[in-house]
Amino acid sequence: MRIYFILLLILLSAPALALNVDYSYKAKVDSIYNNETAIYAFKFINANNNTERIQFYTISGYWDLTPTLILMEAFSTKNVNLEIVTYEKDLYGPQLVPVTIKLLNNEDSVVENLYVYIKSSNDTPKQYVPNVYMEVSMPTEIDPRKSTSIEVYLRNRNPLNMKDLTVSITSELFNKDFKTQLSGLEEKSNQILFVDLDTAQAPATYDVNVKLIYENKTISQVEKQIIIKNYADVTVEQTKTKGLFSTTEKISLYNEGNYQVMKTVNLERNWFQRIFTKASVRPEIIRDQGKFFMSWTIPLTPRLESEIVVKTNYTILALIIAIIIISIILYFLLRSPVILYKKAKIISGSEEGVSDIKIRLHIKNRSGQTIRNIKIIDKYPKIVQLEEESALGSLKPIKMLSADKLNSLLTWTLESLDPYEERLLVYKVKSTLNIVGNITLPLAKVKFHTPAGDRTSYSDKVKLLHKSHHSLKEK
């Protein structure tokens, strides 16, 4: 039997000899009874530009060949099953069939000794124990975003034909079973492609177990390890929504990688903008090239989204400005168009007291419209008397009445005051007795008519200090 294996390997590895046509062959059926047919598969390649006629024959009288002649067109390939039968009933055991392959165009020929084993009718088929060599080739590191493949090489170590082989690949990363078959002493490679890897698979080292199963038994097993690479792929999406006095910016961060990374996001904001800005995540203020930024460093977990919401709201500022503007407008709309100032001065007195006082009433139209029907009313204490003489050019009062027990009343009238016109009313009072201490003069008032109706405006009270001879206003 050892000689049989050596002989068989020599025959299967025999090279094509020198012919003008390339060919190769392998045994399909080489173990037969003497009433059966052995089959060898030939492949011919005619690389010439002429048609070739190829003849098969044997010089042995024990064998018969079919076919005996084939025709090959120029530049063609042809597969031929050469059938070998014997008519010798006493022939059994290992045999070599001398087959001559001849090119009839140029008479070139070669002889191939084809192995055929003729089984005796008394032989019982030999049972072989499955014996398959398996080798697994795969990358040591893979990127889970890309497909990967595993190559499984199988070599049948005996003539047993195995038609129902299962290659089972199991791992935490992938699992796959596929069917194959092996003829006696055949070897083959299978490429298994994996395209559905989990792109979020954590980087680590994983075991891969490859089993070859025949008739529900594991006949070969290979264990490998594969490393998942780490990668980071962070996407940042920024959206801005504007309101009337506010701006909301939403920064969405998504880690499409397979491990946690730190991502820094900067948003430019000067000191004034930061007063009115709030963020959902507290930022760090940094300065870069003279500019100020709100900065966040966010840990991003794989396949999870993080969000930062930044809102700059100028509503309060707008309200304050609006209130100021409205106040200014209302002030100019509602303020009195006529203002009245009252001032007094001691013009005569001694350390024993005050005797003479000069009083001035200053009236001004500060509007752009003419004011009509103006009446000025002022009071002075009854402890003093009004001097008849007044300042040169000053308007004299039209009425002098007693207002109450303490004060006397003076009244002036003006027909109109042109826009921005000013008038000065001056009068003096004198006391027959020296007045000791401080003197407070009542406020004066002016009445006038506007398109909106009659209005009144008042002056301030005046307080005189005897010793300083100065006048002070009391609000």
C-alpha cells in the first residue's frame, strides 16, 4: 500500500511533456472493478493559430480507450474525459495504462502512464479514517468599518471522498458555517468574506475558533486571535436659531468611533456677549490670539450623542433701552413747557438781622410752541412789605392780595410766550424790623394754557441764610 501512495503521488504530479499543445489531467475514477470504467479528466489548451487533431491510443492489449480522436480549433480550450476499460477478467490490483497522446499535424507524441486500480470481486471496500489538514489565514488586526476575509486551506490526507464537510467559524465578532467537499487526496482553499462587522465593536483581542466537521464530528480545529483596532470619528453639527432679541445655538456631537474620546468645542464670545449668554454645560473661558472663547471639553461615548445649548438673550437689554427711550419720550411729551425759577438775595442787613430782600422770578418757554394766557403767582411773608419801585424794565404785578395769615400774594399776567422766550420778574421786599435767623420764601407757580388744556408749573422754595447772605434752593 505504501508503494501505491508513492506511485499515485508521482502520477498526479506528472508534468505535461513537450507538445505543441498544453494539457493537464487528473483522475476522476481510478479504482474500478474489471467490468467498470476508469475516467481521467484532460484539459487541452491550443494557443496556436491552426486546428489541431489529437489522437489517444495504447499499445497494451488489455485496455480500450474512448475517445480516440479529438479536434481542437485554433486558440481554444477543451475538456475531455478519457474513459479506460479492460476486457481482461483476470487482471486486478494496481495497473499502469500506457496512453499515447499524439498530434497528427506534426506527429509529436507523449506517453502518459495512467494509474488504475482494479479491485477483485472478492475485495471489500477499505474504510479510511477522515484525516484532513486545515490551515487558517487571517489578518491579525482589522478595522471594524471594513470587511475582512478568512482563508481556509484544506488537504485530504487519504483517498476518502468526503462530500458533506462543514467549516464552522465561531467568534464574538462573527459566526458562519459553510459547506464544502473533498475528493480523495484533494486540496483546496476557501475564501470566506465577512462584511457585516459591528462598527461599534470595542477595541480588544478576540478569539476565533475554526472547526472542520464531518459526519457530526470535529476532525480538525484551529484557534486564532484577531485584534479590533480603535478609531475615532466625531461629527459636530451646529445649528443656529434667531429670535427677535435672542440667538440659540445648538452644538450636537456624535462619536461614530468604537472608543471614548475627548472633544473640545470653542465658541467665540466677547465679555459683553457673555453677560447675556447662558449655556447648558458650564464652559471655560479661554483667550486665543486676542479673542475670547467659551470652551467645552466633552467626553464622547461611542454611539451616543452629546448636546450643548448656548443661548444669547438681549431681551433684558432691549427692555432697558426701550424703557429709557420711552422715558425720554414721555419726559419731553409730559414735561411742563414752561419752567419757573425763583431766586432771592439779601441786599440790606446787619448782624442784628435782615431788612431788605430782592426776589427774582425767571420764566422760560422751553417748547417750540407759543404759550398763551400765562399767570404768575408768588407769595412773600407778611412780616415784610413790598416796595413800590421795581427793577428797570420789570413787569409790575397786577394784583396784591392777602393769601393767608402768614403770606401775601402777588400776581402777574402775560398774554403769551413765544417759543424759547424768557421773562424776568423782579421785586423787592423790606422789613421795618430786622429779621433774625433763616428766612424761607414760599414757592411760586405759573399757570398757562396749552392745546392739551390748562397746566401749572411750580418753582422751588427759597431759603435765605442771614450770616452768609447766600440763597439756597430747597427741593
